[in-house]
Amino acid sequence: MDYSSTYKLAQDIRDSEEYTTYHELKKTVMEDETTAALIKEYRKLQMTIQMTAMSGQQADSEDMQRFSGISTLLFSKPEVSQFLLAEMRLQQALADIFKIVTEAADVDVSIPGLEG
């Protein structure tokens, strides 16, 4: 298989508005150690809550309260809010690319029990 198209795709991703916006905002936001630590905890709680939901269980109320509080705090800061939204846009673009590639390869990557 020739990977030249893959390297072109990688460059296209690095040249995209989603990528450049995300990385510019990340540089600024992560300079503040407290904000960086809150974002790390936000992501950890988000993953825990999502994995719990995917397993069909109810998320721990303490985790939900902590996640809600951290979310409110982070999204109240305009630059952090912009960063988190930029991150979501980049993640969505990458998910779209992954879907296109897996469909082209006719590979089923659905999670059992979650397919619609």
C-alpha cells in the first residue's frame, strides 16, 4: 500500500483551521497551571462518566457534581471555553475522517450494544 495520500491527509489536518485554532488556544490556556489541572480533571471525569454510561450504569453522583462544577468554572472563562469548543470541533473532524476511512475499508468499528 502506498502511504503518500496518508501523509498528504496528515498535512491537510495540520493545515486545517480546526487544528491551527485548537493549537493556538491550547498554547495560551495551558500556560496557567491551575487551568491545565482543571482541564485534566475535567477530561478524566468526562471519560469516567461516558464509560459508565456506555456500560449501562448510572454515573456516580459525586462525579457528576464535580464534573458540573468544573465545567461551569472552565466554561465561564472565555479563552478556556473557546479552547474546549475548538477541541470538540477538531475531534469531530477527526471522527469524520476516521468514519470515512473505516467505511472505505469496510471495517465495522461499532461498539456492541451501542449501534443505532
